[in-house]
Amino acid sequence: MIARLALRYLLVFAVVLALLSAGAYAFMSAEYQSLMQPLIGTPEGAQGYRAAMMRVLETILSFDIPLLAIVGGASWLLARASLQPLIAGRQREREFAADAAHRLRSPLATIAAVSQAAKPSAPAGLAQDFDTITQAALDASETVGELLTLSRPAEPHLLQLEPIDVAMLAKNVSKEFEARAAERGLSIDNRAQSAIVNGDELRLRELLRNLLENALRHARRRIVVDSLKNGRTVDVVVFNDGDTVEDEYRERIFEREFSGDSRGSGLGLALVRWIARAHDGDAFVRDGKAGGAEFVVRLPSFAE
């Protein structure tokens, strides 16, 4: 992040410096042409003019190159100073989320356990209430786990990597959702093609489940799960025939802070991108070929 910002600063300065240098060169060229008239029309005069302009160019470059180096260093320092509060704030946010997640897990597990233990001796009318309490505690615990995951940097060393066939994984996860899809009048068409990635099976299952949860939420009639190998990468695609995603939301829906009407899916899509980036890949959304939306996870293919 610091390097990108520093590079932008340097690029702006380089453009301005190039324009100023070009203006100085053009001015000196005009001055030499004026001074050397009419000799510039002779071979000796033309040669002298070219030699003079070469010296001008060397002089300009002798100033520009060190100046670019100095400004490059200054850009790095400025970018670091500008982003330091943001970086520190994000670190504090991660530490708070991790600490809160650790502290909340035990109470939520206790609530679920006590509720289930109390259910058999509860009056008949309250049994369903204990089930509701238990499910709410389990859902909250799952959300806490997701927050704990998102509080960590998306890095491969957090994964248990092994060769995984994404087609088999997609087939198995799709089956988990077929009954729910049928209840809503939706069909799930699995077209996944065999492709091997170096992945964490549990995390990739979680990724696919979140994509299918999102698809169930937005699809009208059809969901398509696909995968294909593109050279050194593998694309896992989950299509739904619901509304397309507006351009302004295509990045924001992968942020955990985003909760925009029906466009977001809580922490699910944020986890999808986290898992993809932890595998040295990425996640994005694009329009389907015949409408709808395609959520794409691009992963490096397995190198034997």
C-alpha cells in the first residue's frame, strides 16, 4: 500500500518534470536556432546545432535523474507518514476483533450447552424456545469465528495446503444445497470441470458454501456452478440469474463493513475474498453472459 501510494506521488512528479524539461529543451532549441541563423543551414552549422542540443539534453538529464531519485525517497517517506495512522488503525481493529472473538466464543458455547441441557426438563411449550436460543448462540458463534478469520491477514501459512480437484469439491458442496434450492423453486446446474489447485479443503468448502448461499439469496430460477482452467489459473464460477451487480458495488460487496440492501451478504463475500487471497488468488464479480451475476474466484493452478 505504501509502495503504491509512493509510486503515484513519484509518477505525478515525473510527468510534471517531463513537461518542464520538454519545455526547457524546446526553448533552448529555439534560442540556438535563432543565434545560429543563417549558419544552421550549412552542414557545419547543423552539426554544431546538434552538438549543442545534445549538451542541453545531457544537462537536463543530469538534473532530472538525481531529482527523481530524491523525490522518490521523499515520496516513500510521505506515503508512509500519510498511511501510518490508517495502518495503525487497521491493526487496532484486527486486534480488537480477535480479542472480542476469543472472549465471546466461550460464553456463546456455554449458552448453547445450557440451553440444550435444559430442554429435556422444560415444559412442552418452552422446548422450541430452547432450540431457538441454541441456534441463535451457534449462529453468533459462527459469526464470531468469521470475524476472527477476517481479523488476520490473508496469508498462505494459515492454510493446510494439498492438491484439490475443484470439480469434485464443487460437486459435493452443490449437493448440500440441492434440497434448499428445490424448496425455493431453483435449480443448481453443476458444470465444474476437473482442475487441480493447491488448496485448503476446509477453507475452499467454506468459500463455495458462501458463494452458494449468496446465489440462493439472489437467484430467480437458476444457479450454475462452473470451473475451468486458464493456463496457470483456475476459475471457480457461481452464476445466479438474479440482478446484476452495479459497478459502484462490485468492490464494496467484498468488504466486511458493507451491508447495502440486497446487494451484500454479510461477512460471506468478505470471507470468500479472504480465502481466495490466502490462496494467492482473488475474487470478483462480473455480469453473466445472458444477464445475472457471476461470482468468480481465481486461484493459481497446481504446479507439479
